[in-house]
Amino acid sequence: MRFTSKSDLLLPLHHIQRAIHAFFAEVNEQALQLIMHHPECEAEAQRIVRKSNSLLRQHIGTFKSTLWQTNTDSAALKKLCNDAQTDSLKLLRRIQQAAANPEAFAAARPTNKKA
């Protein structure tokens, strides 16, 4: 089992991977709540979920492509976790903005054109 050190505490790497997944799972859950409470924001919520899934793939890809075995890796691992958290918080802020002003986000929704 690979470990990373944080001060004197050893964290299994799978806990870090689960935390990254949790950041973006929360975004997707909140986007679903946005759709339920403000159906007119469905298009925006779908965009947010697509962006969330893309960022999750990117961060997990970076995580899995590195061995994380040396002490110098712990700084890079911490940066990766901070970046993932920051990205998820930006998306959550976007959801809050849509919930606070659903009319503005509904106006940006593309209209369905019938042929």
C-alpha cells in the first residue's frame, strides 16, 4: 500500500482519491437539486455536470498517472487536491448563482426550434 505523509500523519492514497471523487459528487448532487427546484435552469445544470465530470476525469487521471512515492511528491499531491477542491467550489458557486437568479440562467437557455 502506498502512503503519503502529512506532518506525522500517514494517509492512504485511496482516501485522497475518494476525497477527489466526493468533491465532484457534491457538485453533481447540487446540480440535480437545482433542476428539481428550478426546472428552467436545466440546461445550465447539465453544463455544470458535464464540466464537473470532465474535471473529475482530469484530476483522477493526473492522480493515477503518478506514483506518489517520494517526499517531494507530497507537495504535488497537496496541490492536486487543492486544485480539485477549488474547481469543485467554483462549480458550486455557479450553482448557487443559478439558484439565486434562475431567470437569468433560464434566459441563456437555447430555444428548441421545430423543423
